[in-house]
Amino acid sequence: MEEQLIQKCENLKNEIKKLDSAIVAFSGGVDSVLVLKVAYNVLGNNVIAVTADSPSLPRRELEETKKIAEEMGARHLIINSNETENREYLKNPSNRCYYCKTELYTKLKQLSIRLGIKNILNGTNLDDLRDYRPGLKAAEEHEIISPLKGAKFTKNDVRELAKHLNLRWWDKPSSPCLSSRVPYGQEITLNKLKMIEEAEDFLKNFGINELRVRHFGKTARIEVNEHDKYLVNKHLEIINKKFNEIGFKMHEQEIKKLMGDLKNGKVEVNEAIRKLKFLPFENLGFAKIDHHRALRKGFPEVVFCQSKTVWQVVEIVKRLSKNNSVVLATRATKEMFNEMKKHIKNANYNEKSKTIIINKKKSDKKTRKPAKKKFRKV
């Protein structure tokens, strides 16, 4: 280890020695791992790792924080953070991280009061100050201590020291929260976060550790390192099928490519049909909608309302009616129909059969204005 890094390490220890006890905001990333390791070495059982759990944290990451803390022997608490209940956060502005970190540090402050621990540490390093990080403002407002920043650690320094301390997570890739996969300005929803996590989990099963699945409405963009692209290409068909099941549709460019391959004889007709058949599965979290069933079977998917909530039935029918002129819902209650009528004006209810029918073709005929007769001047 270089002399300069040895000195920084001593400075880090001295920064932490000044504290009698501390809470470490523990995300499981290499920065907070190093802070926890050094703090535990210096303060022993007077340090507690605290991880904030929310829908924006992948389950894999949560489980890994437990394993890391356990291997170190450090005390570890998991608390719930509620940033996804904050309308400002869900609007997904460019300073979204400010609302997330404000929620985190508020919860940690409350915990510190209960536990009688004054100091809260995070893993901010010098390189973070060069990026656009709105969360730094929240840290400043809540008087959070950044020992890595105080000891002049860069990201490379963090990894070098973690490696020297035999921490097997020293080269762990950075993993921002799931909300970072949704472009600024596009609303964060629990369903989007679920789709992203499921897609990334699936890709990680192929041995791809550093990746992002960007959420663009009904399409997804997979981002991996150059050396992992062959894995994506190798398993592209099964990935495409899985992503369709999750709720991502094939991108328009992919359809054009498929049509071009068909035209040039690179793909058989039956194979092209098979691929197109499995495009439009939409995952709502509580139900998967098959938008192309009408193409395969001659009639769209029938909504079975029993055991579903009013809101779930309305959401399913709204989505189906966008792509189908006729939608049928069975075992429906009057309450379901009354709520649906607020959103779909041409919905009709049959009390005897307990069915709701949306027939846009019939409605169009009724509302179509008769053509005006033109009279020839004489």
C-alpha cells in the first residue's frame, strides 16, 4: 500500500476515533462497507450499521447488506424508509435524490435519538463532490459526518484500502437505486420499480454483475459492459421473451429488424410469427395482460373479476380497452361497474349475467354524426 494511502487510512481512523459511537448509513456499496469496517475496528460494538429498506432497493442488495454485516460481526438494523410515498419524489425531478436522502437521514436522526447515538456517518468520498449529487444537500442539512471525505479519500483510494483489508467487496460495482433507471420527469411507480428489478435479476442469472435496465415506458434499454455484451446477444431470444412477460414490449427498431430479416430470408416466416406472438404481455404487478390474444384466438382476454378488487378490475379493463374494441368482464359487481363508468363511458352492465361489456365499435356507430346533405343551388 502506498505511503499516501497509509496516511489517509490513519487520518480516517483518527476521524472516527473522535466519536464515542456512531450509526453508519449502510447501503452495502464499497464506500459504506469500508466506513463500517474501519468504524467497527475502532469503535467495536459502539457502531451500528443501519440499512433503509424501500421498494427502490433491490432484494438482492438488501440480502447482501445482511451478509456483509454478519461477516464483519457488526450490529445491523434494517428500517423502512417511505420516499415512494412522497409525491415530490415520485414526480422524479432532477433532484429526486434530495428527497430520498432527506427521508433516510430523518429516519436515522430519529433512530439516533432513541438509541442515544449522536453521530451518523455516510460513505461520501471526494469524487462524489465532483458529480451532481442532490443528496449531499440533505446530508449537510442533517449534519451527517462523511469520514472518507474528511480523510481525502477518492473512489480509487476506497477500493485500494478495501482490497488491502481483504474485503471481498472491494471491486463491487456501484449500484444506484432502482429509481435511477427511470428518466427524469417520468413518474416513479411501484410497478416500474418491480419491472426493473425483475429484469435486472433475470440478467444477473447469466453472470452479468454490472448492468442497468433503463425503463422507457413499454420499452427497456439494457446497459452492460463491453465484455458482457456477448452474453446478452447469446441469450437474446430468451431475454426478449422474459422481458415481454415482465411487461416490456419489443422496441419498434427490433420489429423493423425482424421484418427486414424476414424480407431478406434471414428468418423463416413461422419463426417471425412466433416472435411476434409473444410481444405484448403487460405486467401490472397484480395481473399480466395478454394484448395479442385476439390475434391468436380471435377474441381478447376475458377479465375474471371474482377475487379482484374494484381498482384492479378497472385498471385491467382500461388497459385492455386501449388495444381492443371489445372487452368482456365476468363475475362483476355493480360497484365495479359504477367505478368503471367514471373512466370508460361506453361500458355496459348486465345485472343478470353479472358481466361488463365495452363495445367501442357499437358506440362509434351510435355517436357517428350523419353526413350533411349538400344541395345544389338552382
